[in-house]
Amino acid sequence: MKTRTGSAWKAALAAAAMTGGLFAGNASAQLAGHNVILVHGFQNQDLADPPTNLNEVKSAGADYWRDFWLSRSDARIDWGSNSRVEGGIAQQAYIQLQNISRQGLCNNFCIVVSHSTGDLVTRYLLENQARWLQNLGLQPLRILTTIDFAGAGGGTELANLALSVAYNDSWYNWPVKQAVRAFTGINPQPGNLGVLNDLQTNVARNLAISPNNIPRLRFVAGGSPFLGITKPFISGTDDGVVPTHSACGASTSRAIDSCTPSLSLAGKVSSQTAPSARYVNHYPILMNEGATHNGVLGSETGNISVPVINNFTLSNLRVDFARRTYNVRPWWQWWGSGDQYVEVPGSDRTDMSSLVYNTLNN
């Protein structure tokens, strides 16, 4: 396994900063008149083959967003998944934040778009970036809001399993090992889990939890990647990687069915187990039962999105998704009006990222 010392990492980060190689390079890209910063999620290839320099981290970061958001961003904060949030990830982000500040990209406020573990990384950065930059005599980034797709800020039970398997390789753990391998791409060992240590539910929920005034808009999926083999090991509904309790921004990790007590992820008007409370300023906006964990980033169509918190203005950003209510009655039911559903009309004809971008950009 390839490694790099802390001093070598700092040299690589400084070199990348000097060459201006930290940005998406699309100065005309904006959302609702604001520059966009991308924070990607967990990349399992980093565990099997750790990046040896920041150029490798940046290349993987660009590939991560290529389906949709790369061409609509002005900067990225890229990080290696073989590191810990408060360790190597913070070091990599520290340099990139300095460059964003020096270029003045957030003087008119930025919107951060995160995916998966990027939700947790973003939360840590929002808590620390002002202090880091002010200590250098730099202007803190002005963040209008975040858009969090399949946010793993509350951790995932798959990370709990990965740590368990790493320390108990018994034969009877075979089904668990298959789920963990689908998620991590490796056979877990105590020393090769990187950010998965931070994604354990108890660890994630104790990392950078101070409330702040930056709204976090949540977009939740419920599909079945990996042929569904990970789902039995995740509490409540999930997108194959992240549990709904995390993606919704619930303040506890108990199993839930939906972000709201009156709508299922499929939009059926019915009683649901939902969060009793959410983290401060966390707002579930859309749910989508069919979209998978990675599919929310622009690669999947054919899935219906369901509005949760809608038709309001937050930090000068208008959230106003179209909404339709309709009834479905089974063919064998001759009485009543059937079950009531709510949807964003036409959302199955596009992907979730396009739907979000086009709606918020109006």
C-alpha cells in the first residue's frame, strides 16, 4: 500500500495551490446567481489504492461529478477517503479553502453541493472554516446554503459493519462481509478504513455538531444498488448506502421510514415513522423511492420525486417545486377513491440533480 508522510502532503498541497490547480475552472457556472462549491463523497478506490498526491485526489474529484455538476461548479473541495475528517481530510480542505477565499469566489455568497460523506465533511468545514481563514487574515467564505444529496452526516450502519468485520473475520460473518465488500470494495482491516471510521453512526453524530445559521437542503433517495444486498444491514429505509435517518437530517439514528410522518418515500399519503427532531437548519426538500445513492448525481431517470418542505424562500433562495396530488385505485377495488399520492409532476422524465438545479435556478 502506497503512503505519503504529512510533510509530503503539505508540500503537494502547497504546490497545487501555487499552480491554481484546485478549482473546477468554470467561472461562468452559477446557481441562482451564486458560485457553486462541490464536496464529493466516499470513494472506495482510495482504500484499495490510496492516492499518493493531491493531483490524484483532484482527478478523482473531477470524475466524481462528471455526470452533471462538474460543468456547473466554480470550485471543489476534494479529499482522500483513506484519511480521517479531522486529520488528512482537514489538511487537504484547509489549503483549498484558502484559495477559494483569496479568489473572492464567495464574496456574493456560495452554494455548497455535497453528496454522501461530503455532507459530513461539509459540516466539519462549516464549523471551522471561518476560524481557519481569519487566523490567516483571510475573509471567511460566505455560504448561502448547502444542497445535500443522500447526506451521510448521520453516518451509516455499513461503516459500523466494516469496523466489526475488520476486527472479527470469522466465517459466520460471510453475509456481512459481502455487504461490506460491496460498499467498501475491500476486505476491511483495522488500518485501512480511513473515513469509514468517521462514518460510524455514533462517531459521525458526535463530529462538528454545533448549530449554525446555514440552511442545509436535503435530497433523499431510497433505491437499491448492489442488488439490494446492503439493505438488510441498514436501519429503516435507505438508498443502499445511507439510511434515511441520516439523509433526512434526523437528530437521532433510530430506524425511520420517511422524512415526514404523512408521506412515504414513494409519495403515498399515509402514516410513516419519521424523525422526532432534525438537526438545526436541516430541511428535507425532496424524497425519491427509486433513485439510488449515486443516481441522484445525474445518471438516473424514471423515478418520481416527492416534495416534503416546499414553496418557501430561505436565505434569498426560492424553493418551489411543482406539486401534484392524485389518487390510485387498484383494478379490483370497486369502491372509494383509492390511495392518495403526491409527486413533482414530470420528475420521472429527468434525473434528480437536473430537477433540483433547474428548479432552484429559476
